[in-house]
Amino acid sequence: MWVRDAATLRAYVKLLGLSERALAARAGVGHATLNHLLTGRRARCSHRTARAIEAALGCPPGVFFDAAPPADRTDPDATIQGSSGPRGMPDDGVLESGVAHA
């Protein structure tokens, strides 16, 4: 699974007031794994990890992770630093839910 946008994921975690360690524990994933996904050091993870993180955030599947890489990123080892807004969403700094993203 690919992270749609690390900055948006990070902003949502911050909005909820969760620490990385608390979210990692809630999702049952390693802190390092979560940190790497949030910072863009890693662009993808297992299906189980993606779904566990979204469930721990109270989100339906597919909000922050996608099975297919974005069209402009096909390298499986690529990071997502410098990416624009999530696919299918305007990069105006606000998601449809009204949550601002960086």
C-alpha cells in the first residue's frame, strides 16, 4: 500500500492530538514504521499496516493509503517528499472534510 500524502497524514495525526508512539501502539505497528511513513522516509507498507493505521485513526480504508502508486511515482523505494496533494484532491491546502493539510 502506498501513502497518498505523508503531510496530510501527519496533519491529521496532529489534529487528533496523538503522539506517534500512541498511534503506533493503538494500530499495533512499530513506532519506526509509523515514523517513516509520516515523514516520507518510506512511501509504502503492507496492506495490514495501512488498514491498522487508518482504523486506529477512525478512518475508512483508503483515506490515507492506496494500493496503486501515484502515476508520477513508480519506483517502489521512492519517498513522498515534495509530493502534492493526495490524488483526486485539489492541492489548495484543505481536504474535502475541511481538514487543512500542509
